[in-house]
Amino acid sequence: MSDQDSPKPPKTSSDSVPDASNDVSGEMKKSADTWTSGPEVAAKPAAPPPPKAEPGDKDWERDVVNRLAFAALNEQRRSRRWSVFFKSLFFVYLFVLFFYVPVEWEDTSISSGKHTALVELDGVIAANSPANADMLVSALRNAFKDKNTAGVILRINSPGGSPVQSGYVYDEIMRLRKLHPTIKLYAVVTDICASGGYYIASAANEIYADKASIVGSIGVLMDGFGFVDAMKKVGVQRRLLTAGEHKGMLDPFSPLKPAELQHVQGLLDSIHQQFIDAVKAGRGDRLADDPKLFSGLFWNGEEGVKLGLVDGLGSSSYVAREIIGEEKIVDYTTRPNYFDRFAERIGATMANVISNNLGLKTAMLR
């Protein structure tokens, strides 16, 4: 028989049973290594091995780390989401600010159907305000040239302002009335139409107001302050150097000279007479024969009707519906966008600073 076919000898008990003495000695050795006394451990140069963590401890640490990581990730996502939201909102705001123009701000020279054209005059009449002559004239021209315009309403709420700006608008209304004789312009007063505001209103075909509206104040003023006596009490000396005898005229820290006062008064009287002539030309025989009309006084709407300053009582809708006969109102008011207003405000501020530093003053129709 070959070696492969020969039967293998049976295993003895010594081969199948583990050696107990080896196990015991190994356990004793392991126990001795593990439970070494204090002095012997201290004598070793290396640090003792860290205690073994239980499987449950490792899972707990891993869970805490995962939670912290996910919390940080969620916080980053939340911050990123809010950042995108506010950036988008900011860009939308800029888009609306610079590019969006409301329908009523657009050029409405092309319209459908007969209508009543409306132009707003709101605020102080000045070159650096929304109620400046250029914008008012532009809006009035667009309103008159529209072939579907049945009549024009100039709705006024103004305490007055520059005589130059007021005269510019007055002259343009007169020109447009002659150019378009079939289209009438009606001035409608809301809260107040005084001084320069009434200067412009007097160019209209007719003037309407509320019974409580304020109208009139046909006069001119130039105001300021004088600190001469206060400087004497404080002990301050004014040093004003000029080239020109009257260049420092109306300086608030210098005494007022009679010749300069007479010159300024003559200037105001001349502008006042221009105002009076414009009102008489516009209102004609409708004005009452009362010297108080041109004294700077003002009245309410009811009294204004009696004095001939106002033709009747009524609102814009009343005039459009009952007087013009076209209830549909289209707004032709020219309004600057926010960027233009910001630029103009900066320019106006710089001009005011320069004007104040140079001591320049202007007469006001108030």
C-alpha cells in the first residue's frame, strides 16, 4: 500500500486537549503585566497605555462628532441661504431704483381716446426742487400737443418761490394757449396757491379752488438777519474786504446803509410790479377793485371768489367732469427718477453752500 492509503494514527488526548498549564501561566503572566504595582510602573520610562474604550463609548463619541458636524453644516447652509436672499433683495431694490419707471411717470403724449390732461405743481417753486420750471413746462407741452387732450388741469399746491421760475412758467402757459386756442387750461388749487403759485395760476383760463384753500399773497420779500449789536456786546470785530463799493451789501454782520436799503427796496418794488401786471393780464376784469389784493394778504377759497382771485369752487375731478366734459384724467406730470434726484440734490447743496459763502440772496414770491 502507498503512504496515502495507509491509515493515520488516531489522535491522542494530548493532541486534542489544550495544555492547561500553558493557559494558566499565560493568564498569570498577563495578570502580572496588567496589575503591576505603583512603584514599578513609575520606574518605567514610557507612559502607561490608555485605557481601552468599550464599544459603546466609541459609538457615543462618533455620534457626538456627527451631530456637531451636521449642526455646523446646517448653520453654514442657513447663513448662505440668508446671504443669498439679502443679496438678491438688494439687487432687486437697485433694479427698481434705477430702471423701473411707473406708468404715470412715462411720456403720455400718446394716449387713446379723449381725456383731461393733468399736470401737478407741488411744493416750493425753485430750480433745485421738483416744482421747477423746466419740468413743468415740459409736462405742459406734452399735454397740449396730444391730439386727444380735451382740456388741461394744472393742479397747484405751492406756497410760492422764485419769481424767475414762476415767470418762466407763466409765459409758457400764455404761449401754449395762443398756440392751441381750442384747448383751455384750468388751475385747480388744493391746499395753498400763494405768491409764485398764484403768479402761475393767473395765466390759466379759469381758477378753481376748495372753499378752505389759501390763495393770494401777491407780494415779494427778501429776508435775512442782522448781528451788528450782538457783535458789539460780545466784542467781536467784523473784517470784510471787498472790491467794489457795494459788494458787501446786506452783509448780516455789517450795518445796513441807507443807500443800499433804497436800492434793494427799489428792486423788490420792480419785481412786485411785474407780479401785479402778470396777474392783471391773466385775470383781467374779474379782479375786484380792492387795493388789498396786491398787499401780500391771502384769503380762503370763498373769499377768493368774491375778490375775483378764483372763478369757482371745485376739485380736479369736478373740473374734468363738469367743466371740460372728459372725466378720464391722464397724468402728464414729469418726475425725475431717484438717481437724478440724488444727483440734483448734491448739486443743489453745493450751490447753496457756495451762494451762502458768497453772501448771495434772491427775492422770493411769498
